[in-house]
Amino acid sequence: MKQKVTLKQIAKELDVSISTVSKALKDSVEISLDTRQKVKAFAKLYNYKPNNIALSLKNRKTKTIGVIIPEIVHHFFTTVIGGVEKVANEKGYNVIICSSNNSFDKEVINLEMLASGSADGFILSVAKETQQKKDYHHIEETMSQGMPVVLFDRIIDELVCDKVIIDDGKGAQTATNHLLSLGCKKIAILTTVDYISVGKLRTNGYLRALRAYDITAREDYILKIEDIDNCESEISDFLEDKDVDAIFAVNELFAVTAARVLNEKGKKVPEDVSIVGFTDGILSKHFIPSLTTISQHGEEMGIRAAKLLIDKLEGEEDVPEEYKTVIIDTSLIQRQSTKK
Amino acid sequence: MKQKVTLKQIAKELDVSISTVSKALKDSVEISLDTRQKVKAFAKLYNYKPNNIALSLKNRKTKTIGVIIPEIVHHFFTTVIGGVEKVANEKGYNVIICSSNNSFDKEVINLEMLASGSADGFILSVAKETQQKKDYHHIEETMSQGMPVVLFDRIIDELVCDKVIIDDGKGAQTATNHLLSLGCKKIAILTTVDYISVGKLRTNGYLRALRAYDITAREDYILKIEDIDNCESEISDFLEDKDVDAIFAVNELFAVTAARVLNEKGKKVPEDVSIVGFTDGILSKHFIPSLTTISQHGEEMGIRAAKLLIDKLEGEEDVPEEYKTVIIDTSLIQRQSTKK
DNA sequence: TAACCTTACGAAAACGTTTGCGTGTGGATA
DNA sequence: TATCCACACGCAAACGTTTTCGTAAGGTTA
């Protein structure tokens, strides 16, 4: 099992110095054509590849972007990653992905690990637990060490850095408006607990839409779900005695679960109840009936985030800091879960 | 914006040598208690973290596992990653993930990039294009440089290395048997083109099951889908004039698409046609009717793959090479898409 | 007081690169 | 023949660690 070949070994073998080999491989005019060819042939033969670690150490940059997301098993986040990779690869950056699993501790560990040498900058969506704890010291520390951070989707207002978000409120408003325009009057919302920033924002959007239509929001039409994994029973109880004609769900899972519950209660979607979801994932697309939903354009978010980050990474050192918040437009995708 | 603090800076500040600082931080008895405390206090104050790059260079290992998968936006692969992370984190390894996007070139690039310094070993499922091209030089090269590789799911028989797979044939047989035991006689299969190893194996399993039941397989009950993204029309045409009473789909998407098509043709699942899928993803779970399917136990695959890899990484250098192929049991999950 | 032992620290090499600069060799010029 | 200039190459430093070994200062022993 041959080890990886280094400049030193090539140098020894060819009886020249390390610098000669290095320069020869870079086609430096300093080196005679003859030697250059010899070195290159040898390097090719032994499949020489420069050691990235050594390069990173020397250049003090890794040409790598670290992405940390709350859940890897999540369609939205993976589409964002797709966008990031697109831009990153174009610009010669690599992408490494870590998941925090929504754990604060794991987020800290991953960030510190990547920050201590593996990545030049970060694109990150904070863990649920982090939002709850409101402890952002790890992110602040990373930034204070000169590594740029771009937050997306689940952002933190207090942190001064680039951000890429959608207008969650507006998206929710659009969704609710759509239901209202279809003539729905009794619109329930399935949302998350308030400490999830996006859940809260979407709830607010829903309320705003109702107000604009002069409909008084009813407390008992609002369900704030805590335990996402077991939402079915909560949703089932919630819908038990309610005579709603529409549901706005702040994510895909809530939307399909509502559809399932309604189905079991003998109600039809969209004939009896219309449903609008949020996030255009696989579920929404393939469900029967396919779900009308608000698309977050995950890939676009990734693209913008990567661009922001690379701009910072390649920008002048001493340019006065200036941070942008990019707001990606959402769009309503009409499918079968809302009546015409 | 303060830069990351290094041993050198601490040394300078405290007017001691770099080695003293390094030893003090490691609580070496060589250093007086007094100095040790001073150094540690200073290091803490300035939030010193050793530079991983430098460590990797010195130790010639990164304590990082590289995972390369064909698609990041894919539930099965992400569950595998979950399993890998579990084991890796326990053993003090980090995990970095790259996606090949089913492109041969990107797979090569990613592998070479990670191999040249960023990871000590690999867990990988090969890209579709790679299976098609049958060009594995990049993987062979990586292994010949002394970096262990564990293949999973989409493996390559010719490659001599550790592998983690499910018994695709057996899984398919189980699925088909289930349909047969329900009394279904006219069972169609929706599968992939043959160069996708798992598709072929599953097709074979289906054929074996039929044979065991003394049912002659019919060519016209087999649909080999090439373009996964546009499978709907193919499936629709295929089912147009067929009077099947059951469908075995080799993946989730084919299964739900079949359900959708049947639905549009006015047939009911499972009353008119039973469906069994493969892979226990979100779609199968939340679809209405929820899908009977073969679970691949992705997390378990990840766990086993990570263990195999770490064993190799931490094993003796000169132990004779020995490679294992772990076969994970599949299991049938009965849900609503097959009649009782 | 000479020889020796601790204690506490520093110097230097090594990991694999890149690169500015120094230098020996040979030929051309004056 | 003495001077100069390309040419082709090597040296060494630097990136941030860890670790082996060397050593000065001071104390103890004979």
C-alpha cells in the first residue's frame, strides 16, 4: 500500500531540490524545460496531488465553506445546500456540511471544529435549541475571529451579519389571502411555538391577513404545536369540534397531517376544507391531493447566501463592514388542496 | 477584528517559548505550576483553540470521515448520514458530507479533494453516472493511497473493500411475496434501468418470488424507467391498458406516482390495486393511503458503515487486509396501500 | 569546593507547501 | 583573459503544532 507521494519524495527520486519540483510543477520559467518535463512526467506517474492541509496551513485559508443546518433529513435545507454548492463550486470553493440535529451543543461543537481550521466562513441556520436558549456566543466568537457568517432561514436578529431570509410574514399573508379570496371564512392555523422565529412570523402574517379582511382572529383557531414528531394527535384533537373551512399550516408536515386527520374524520380536501402549506417539498408535490403551498425557493436562498459569503471572503480586508439582509420572494404554488 | 490567537502569540505575550506554552496547556509536569496557570489563564482569556489544520499536518490524520452520496435531497441517504454521525461523534470523528449529484465528474472532484488532506477515510455510495461508466479509478486510487473506503447501498462488486448493503433481492422478494400472499396474481413492477445495481437486484428478487409461486413473469408487466424525474407519463402509459391487481415499485417515488396515476384513472388503492414500495421515507409514511414498504434501515446502514471504517482507521497497519460485506436485514412495513 | 542531580525551560525538527533570494556554472563580451 | 550576465537551481523561512533532547540555574551531596 503505497503512501501518498509528496514533493520531497519526488525531489529525492529525481535528485533535485523540493523547490525545483514545486516550481517545475507550476511551469516556472526558472526551471529548464528539460527538468520541468521530467518532473511532470514523474508526478503524473506517481499521481502526485498537492496536500491540501499543507496548503491551507500555508495560505491560511481553506477554500472551503462550512454549512451547518439543524436537520439533514429535511428537504428544504437540502435544497438550500444545493444552491450553496452551485455557487461554491463555480468559485472554486468546497462545501462541507454538518448537522446540528437541532442541538445547541452539537451546533457549538461543529462550529468550533470547522472554525479551527476547516472552513473560511459559514452559512448557517441555527438549531431550535439555540433559538430557545438565546445563547449565541459561539457564533459571535467565530465572527470576532474574522470568519464571516451568513445566517439563513432561522436567523437571529441580534446578530450583526449577513442574512438571507424569506419574508415569512408576507408569505403567510399571501397564503391566508389566497384562502380568503376563495371565500373561506373560518381559517385555522397550525403553527409552531413562538420561540421558533419563522413560526412566529408566519403566525403574525396570518393575523395580519385576517385583519386586512376585517375578520377577527379567534384564539381557538390557532394551534401552536410543540412536539412536531407527534403532531397528529394534537391536530386531531384540535380539529375535533371545529367547523373550519380552511387550514393554513406553517410547514409541510402539519399540512399533510391535517389532511390525513380530515380524511379520517370523513372530510374532503379541498371540497370541505382547503389547505395551504408552507415549503415546497416532496410531500406537497406528491401528496394526493397535491398541496397548494408557499415556496421558499430554497435553492435561491442557498445561492444568495453563498454569494454573500464569498463576497466577504474575497473582499478587501479593511473595507468598512457592511451587512446585508437579503429577502427572497416567496411564491404561491396553486395545486389541488385548495378549491378553485 | 482580532485574529485567531496562536501559541506563538501567547508565547510572545508571556515572554516564554512556544514549547513552554504548548506543554503548559497540556499540563506537562515539565512546566512549573506557576507558569502553567499563567499560560492557561491567558489562553482562556484569549479563547485559544489549537489550529486543526496544523494538527492534521503534524499528525497526518484529520479525524474526519468523508461521506459522499449521490443526492443530498434524498431521505434515505440522509438517514444513513445520521447513522454515520452517531458513531463518528462517539468515537471523536467529524463527518463531512459532499454530494456528487449523481455526476461522475463531481464524484471524482469531491473524492480527490477530500482525499488530499481533508479526510482519513470514506463512506460512499456511487453516483449513477459512475455505475454507468464503470470507471472506478478514482476510488481505486484513493484506496491504493492507503485510505480506507466503505461502500454502501450503490456498491461496486469489482471493488475490493468493505461494503454495507441490504439484500435488495431478498427485500424485493419479500415485497412480492407479500402481494402474492394477499392473493394478488397480476403483479407489475416499476423498476429502474439495469445499470442501477439496486434496481436490477430488486427486479431479480421480484422474478424469483414469482417463480417460487409458479407464476410466469410477463415482460409487459415490467417497466424499466429511465428518466426518474418524469416517471409520471411513463407510468401512466404503462398502466393504461393493464389490468393489474398489484404493483411493486422499487422506490418511493414510483410508488406514489403509481398511486397518483391509478387515482386519476379511477382505480382505488388498495381496493383495486395493492402497492408495495421500497425505502421507508417521508412520502411512504404520510401518503394517503400510507404505503406498505420495505424498510432499508438507513440509519443502521450508516452505523455499520461508520464502524467498519473506523475499525480500519484505527486498526493495526500491517494486519493482513480483510474486507467484510455487511448485509442489513430489510423489513416489511405493512401500512394501508395493501389490502388485508 | 567539586561533582552531581533536579527543576524548568528553550531550541529545533518535523508535517508538506510556496516563494523570494542567493549562487554556482557556463558562455558571451570587451 | 578578465568581467559580466543569463540560466538553472538550491536554501531557507513561513504557516501552527507537538515532542525530543539539550542545558542553565540552583540546590544537594561527598
